[in-house]
Amino acid sequence: MPKSSAFRRFALRVVLVAAGLTLPAIAVAPRPNLIVILTDDQGYQDLGCFGSKTIKTPQLDRMAAGGLMLTSFYAQPVCGVSRAALMTGSYPIRVGEPGNIKRLHTVPHPRELTMAKVLQGAGYATGIIGKWHLSNADPKGPGGYETATMPNAQGFDFFYGTPWYNGASVRVTDIKFRSPVMRNQEVLVPAVENWDHITADYTREAIAWITQHQSAPFFLYLAHNMPHIPLGASPRFKGKSAGGPFGDAVEEIDWSTGEILKTLRELGLDDNTLVIFTSDNGPWVETTQNMSPTGAPFIPRDHAGHAEPLRGWKMSAWDGGCRVPFIARWPGKIPAGRISDQILTTMDLLPTFAALAGATLPAALRIDGLNAAEFLLGRSDRSPRHDYLYYTGCRLTGVRLDRWKLVVPRPGNPPGTGWWGRMIEPVSETQLFDLQTDPGEATNVAGQNPEVVASLMKRIEAARAELGDIDRTGSGARFFEDGPRRLQVPVKPAAPL
């Protein structure tokens, strides 16, 4: 007989407490509901409040005005690794994976501690609606995916959505891949042929799930497939945005966010719910294959977003690839109208949520996220985070510390980066940028600031030692199986001169 969600949460709580993840005996105040709304390939500029002139986002603009906007918030430069960082609170190069294989899209090992497991163990109802993209393919598994790496095995009571992405082409029919839509382990739609309905479906499911779980603390991860290609929008939004098909998809997500916030108000949950809105990476801008002047046409410009004033886009090692919009809203707890350029990352949400939920992470667990609760709540003007490491898969390409960003030399299309590499151009010398005055990374000031370069190089070397790099395994990397680290795309030895 299948066990209930309540029983599974109780059993997992016992396991986590035994492992050192303890809970306070008495909560000082009601623990908040937690909602993360994550979009796919939405760029830094693709909201009205972040500067878009063509995409209208009145709901999100109001959400920002009523809460906190962060202008130096970092995810990761590609979908799978970005979601792994969010779920584990760690740089993906640290995360343990099945078979010790470092994949281009990270697959957390079933023994990894995820955000959902932490909150489930703390007594929260946990649900994911949308794109998971942290699972292994398995022809024998439901929908063609390995059960042990799917959401229900990684801390979520409920799953409705897609196991991987919705596609990798402008039109569904351009490639053979078709995504299923699942509810838990049941395949509802074996092969999606049109994505126009998906945002409305997710919104309906999210409202129903919130309503069902309104009487106890809950964690909802609403991970939209949009605005990743192939794009889709319902008739109410299709063809209506000045931002083209991409704008149509974003404007429907804006509507969806408004419906979620309206539901919280109607259920009397508004004042006890923290809602986070952000994106998994920068916009996928590839007008020709590899952005080559002679390449075949690929993504029309109105099917992709914008990262201006940042340099680069998805898969690139510049800020446009991983610096994304961020809004946090919690009426009465987060001061309204606050804008900050302090650094924060998706990795910091796990320890922050754990603190707000009254969960204590195991002392032996080494993660990269930092508890930012005091900062988010406005009790401190300073974020606990001052740096961010730029990893392209397992290749370390640079580091930011406060206003400074150091970029280390690299070849174009770097070995070991697989299909990411086509979007990464060579850097022949060490470069330093002042992101406070030069967010577009246009002026190299390394020559004028040798002491800053030397200091940041020490941070690079420390990261290589602890986390690793394309050519080495870090001392702090996690492994749950015997054997060495293996790269999904091996680095071939250089040919002899």
C-alpha cells in the first residue's frame, strides 16, 4: 500500500534528525511558506523593472516595488547546472553525481541533500511544478527517466511538469526530441507537440496545490519552461507583445505571477509567504550557429531575450550568462522599494530557507551557500556574500569580489566544455574589470591594479584546490561512489609539437 505524503515527511524527518539535521522544539514565530518562481533563459533586462522597453511586466514590477530587487544576483550559465546549484546550495563542480561523472547538465546523486529534502524533513509540504532537468535518462523508467534522480526521490512530495527541457530548437518539429509531461511517476502527455498551454497549466496546478496545502507550511518550486525555445503562449498573450514571441511568453509569466500573488492574498497567506522570482541563466542569443558570421540561421532575435547592459549571454563566461533578475517579496517582513547591488546567488537560498524554516544543516555538510536571511529581511544592508566564482562546467574562468571581476586566460571553445564551448571565445591574457563602473566588461584595468589581480588570483587558486578545475579534482568535491572523477566530455591530451 502506498504511504501518504505525511508519512513520508515524518519518516524523512526522523532520518534527517538522526543525521544531524535538527529542528527547534518550539518555533518562535510561524514559519513562512516559501515559493521560488524560476524562469528559463530569461535575461537580465527582460523585465520592465530591470529596463525592458518592449516587454510589459506590471505584476512583477509591482512585486519589485513592494519588496527587494537585487542587481548583482547570480545563477549559473546553463540550465542543468543552475538548477543543481539552487537545489544543493553548492557550486555544481562540488556536487556528487551518479557514477562520479561530471555532466554538462548536472545530475545530483540520490544521496545529495537537496533544498526539498531539508524542507521536507522540517515538516514542510514540498511541491515542484515545472521543469526539473536534474535527472538521468533511463528507457526503463517512467517517461524514460531514472526514478532515483526524479523529484519524488529528491525531496518533493508532488511533481507536475517536464523531467528535462522542452526542446532545443526554434520549432518543436525541428528535432526529434519530444518532452513528456508527468504527474509524479505518471506520464500524462507522452510527447508534447505544442507549448502554448504550458504556462497556464502550471499556473492552474500551482494555485490548486497552494490551496490544498494552505493550512501548514509549504515550499513550492514553480519552474517555468518558458521563455526557453520552442516558445509558447496562450491565445490571450500570443502575438500581443512588442517583444515578439519571447515577449509573449514573458508577459504570460508575469500574468501567472500575479495569479499566484492574488491566490496568496485570497487565502490569507500573503503576510506569511516569501516569494522569490528569478531566472536560471541569461538569454540564449544565438542568431546563427555558434554566432558565426557564416553560420546557418538559428534563433530569430525576437525569440531570445536581452542581458544589456551586461556582456554575453547563456553559455558565455561573461556576466550576461549568469547574472539574472531577482525579486523577493514578503509583506511586512521585507521592506518595500529596496534595491541593492550586493552580491547574492541561487546557492544562498538553501541555507536561507533552512534558517527561516527552523532547520539546522548537518555540521559536516560543506556547501557554498550562505544564510542571507538578515540581509533579505532588511536587518542588514550587507549581504553575507562578497564573491562569486565563474565556472563553465568544470572549467574555472574567473572570480568576482565586490566590485572587481578577474577573468583568467582560456582558449576559445575550451576543451571539456562540450556544446557550451561554442559560445565561449578565447581570452589571451588576464583581465580585470570594475563592474561598478563597467558592467559591460569593456575596459581591462588589470595593468592599473596589480595588487587586485594578485589578490584575486589567490582566490582562484584556493577555488582550484577546494572545488577543482577542468584538470583537477578539488579536495572538497563530493563523491558517493568509489573511483575517480570522470568528465562527460573528456579533455583530450594536447598533440605533441
